[in-house]
Amino acid sequence: DVGQSRAEDDAILVYANAENRILITLDDDFGNWAILPLHEHHGVIRIKVHPPTSAKIAEVLTPFLRDVEQRDLMNRLVILSEKRARWIQTA
């Protein structure tokens, strides 16, 4: 979070791409093509946990990031929950 908590979703994605970063978000818009179509990017991980506490997010995200290569996330949206990781090719 680099001062982006109130930025527009497309601006956040542009920033992440410019910095060659994977975008990790709780925002539902990043999984909705009608609201925010994804083109080429370095990866988007949409976390779906309840409740969305720091501990719960870390519990789901840490093992996922440990097991995945950054290159595997290129142009993919991953919807990550406690039960599974759903991979979607976006570009």
C-alpha cells in the first residue's frame, strides 16, 4: 500500500505495472471484468477471506506466495480463499 487506499482501481493497476509488481487486493472490482477489464499485468491476487483480518490474510497468502513463482502470475488473476486458489488467464 503506497498511498493507494483511495485511488481508482485502474490507477492502482497502472502503478503496479509500472513498478513490475503483483497486485494483492481485497477489492471485488478486480474480479469483475465489467468494472475493471484486466489486460497485460504482472499478476493480480484477489483475496477472499472472512473476516478479512491481517492474521487471516497472512494465513492464506503466505503459503500461496511461498509455493508460486512470480512468472506464473503474469497476466493471471488468482482468486485466493481459505479453500482454494482459482487461476484465471486474463491476457
